[in-house]
Amino acid sequence: MTQDLFAAEKDINANAPLAERMRPRKLDEIVGQDRAIGPGSMLAEMLAAGEVPSVIFWGPPGSGKTTIARVMARLVEAHFVAFSAVLSGVKEIRQIVAEARQRLSGTGRRTVLFVDEIHRFNKSQQDSFLPHIEAGTISLVGATTENPSFEINSALLSRCRVITLDPLETADVQSLLERALDDRTRGLGKLGLTITPKALDHLARQAGGDARVGLNALEIAAASELPEIDGKKTITLEIAEKAIQAKALLYDKAGEQHYDVISAFIKSLRASDPDAALYWMARMIDAGEDPMFIARRMVILASEDVSNADPRALQVATTAMQAVHMVGMPEARIILAQAATYLALAPKSNASYMALEAAMREVKEKGALPVPKHLRNAPTRLMKELGYADGYRYDHDFDHRFSGQPCLPEKLDGHEYYQPGEEGLEAQLKKRLEWLRSHRERYKKET
């Protein structure tokens, strides 16, 4: 579909869907993407200079890929062509390119070709863009929800900048809903509606980071039979629930329920109960909890409660957190579930945590004890003359890569903080630690 943005904006009327009417037209109207398009970003600076680069936008649904592409074209007064990789193919691309070439030579006006779901194109189809990008006939803006490293061929990637868009936060969606309620030209402002805080929060949370979902639900709610509260037609929580077809659970993200449910979730993981952990996780997800909050808490648990009994737990939790950030809801819930079940079934140990607590108490009680001279750095002659690094034993020069030299301050010689448990890998670590400690004692006797 070829489109003149300026004409299209004039054609948008009151009958267009609210999400379309409220589509941002300037960079500063776009929320939640400061890292990608905010002041000082590569894209913002290039657009300010009148340049429009070829880019691939990678982000979850509703994060603004199409909107940013439209704004890019508008800012540089380029012709905008929207194209779906699901519905069209190379034949249509040839026609678009021919028109773009004619437009460029005839009027000097550039063309921004927006390809939605560009990952649906195969390698040869993706290759068809290359000569036209290189010739400057078009500026390609691709949009994908899939990792470009896997879905976009290297030749095309080398000619485009990949810009990652973040899932919209609940607060971002909420601000867009408030803007739509207030805007008298494109939004619902002329209706004079108000919305209760709980209803607004519910619509924003249940949108799952997708601005379109939130605005569509708001439009449905606004068209409902609304009660009057303090003389104004008001969207209540009950109406918001019907509009987005999701009931608000008893869960206040800033109140007691928030802390009670996350506490139940963490304690279920610690208790090795995957069924309970999944239930409490489902409660949080259904209530619109930030998935990154859940992921971060699992990273902490992986180290605090699993630790060296299964070091892979921290890898699983950390990778899950990164994947949740990249994918966004609703698919992120699957990643959270995988991590939660792994952590619940992993062997448990808090030995590292307890060891650190013991060492912290020692520091508070005895203060900053001096570093033994043989462990000190000696970069200057004076330091060497003072005995710094004197007697240091390089462990790789000894059998088993272990010299047995003491490393604690003299006043703490012989103190033991880390006491490995008997679960998982930590049982093997315990045996090794016992061997190391016994040989360190032998070293002390020999010296």
C-alpha cells in the first residue's frame, strides 16, 4: 500500500479507530522508547539532519514499530509505503521500487518502504532489497518481532541498523490512555469522560505492553453506558473489565497483596514446589505484574537459595530475565514458567549467602584488617623494599595448582565462613574444600 502521509492524516476522521487517530505524529509524542529514539540517539540525530537510514525495528507487538516508521517519513517529508511480508511478494516490491525511482528522479522526493514482519521473507526475497538500498532508491524500514540475528540474512543486516524497541511499561500505556481521554481533536476529549484510577490501571496493565490493545479497550469502554459520578460520565473498573474482557484480581501492586503473592512465589520455589510456584506466578501475571519484576526475583533466588548446589540455576534465571526483556508479554510468561520450574526442582543451598553474612559480620566487628604483605601489590621499588609481595607463592607453580598459602588477615587465620551443603554439585565442592583446607593446614605446619 502506497501512502502520502500528509494526505492520509487529513483523511483521518472521527470514524477511524481511536488507536489510529491517536497514532503519534512526532518523535516527542512516542512514549517508552527513549533509548531508541530519544534525544541523543543515533536515529533522532540522523532525522534532525534530514537523513533517513535503513533500519530494522525489533520489538514486541504494540511497541511502536509502524508508528516510528511513519514519523521518520514525515520528518524528512518522504513518501511512505506500507508493505506486509505476509500479504505481498517480490513482484510488488519491483513495482514499488520502480515508482520510488521515478519519484526520486522526477521530484527528488525520497521513499520510505516499511515492511511489516520482514522476517517472513525468505533469503532471496530479502536479497531483493539490497541493490535498491545501496542505490538510495528507497530507505528500508523493516519490522520484526523475531531476533534479526536469526531471521534476517547477513547481507541485509549489514546494510541496516538494528534498533531494539522495548515493551511498553504499564505507566507508558497509562499515559497514552490519559492522552486519548484528554485530546479533543483526535481523542475522546469532547465526550468529557473521566475514568477511575483503578479502571485506568486495569486497562493499562491488561494491555500487556501493547498500546493498540489498551486504546481499543478504552474506545469500547467509552462507548458503553457509563454511570455519572460527580456529574461526569465515568469509566469504572467494572466497565473496564468488560471492555478488555479480563477481571481485575485482588492484587494491589503497591500494597499488601503485591508483597504477599511474591513472597508466596519465592517461598514455593525455595520449598521445591513447582506447582505452587506456577500458581502464584499465574496470579501475578493475570493481575498484570511487571514480568521483569518476577524475573529479577528469580535471579536473586537462584543465587541465594540454589547457589552452588546447581550453578546452572543462575544461568537459567539470568538468561530468562534477558529473554523476558527481549520478547515481552504475553510470550514472556512461557519463559518465566520454564525458569520457575527449573529453580523449584533444583537442589537447594544457601551456603554462599550465609558465608557472606558471616564475613560481613566479621568486617563490622573487627574493622578493616591489614592485607598480609605477601598478598599486596608491589609496583614500585619502595613497596618492594617494604616487603610488599615478599613470599608470595604463585599457585600455578605448585602441584594441583595450589600453594596452600594463607590469604586471610593474620587475626582471622583459620576462620571458615563457607560451609557447603550436601545437595547437588555442592556435595562435590564440599569434598574439594575439605581437601584444600587440610592441605592449607599442612602448609602452615611446614612453614
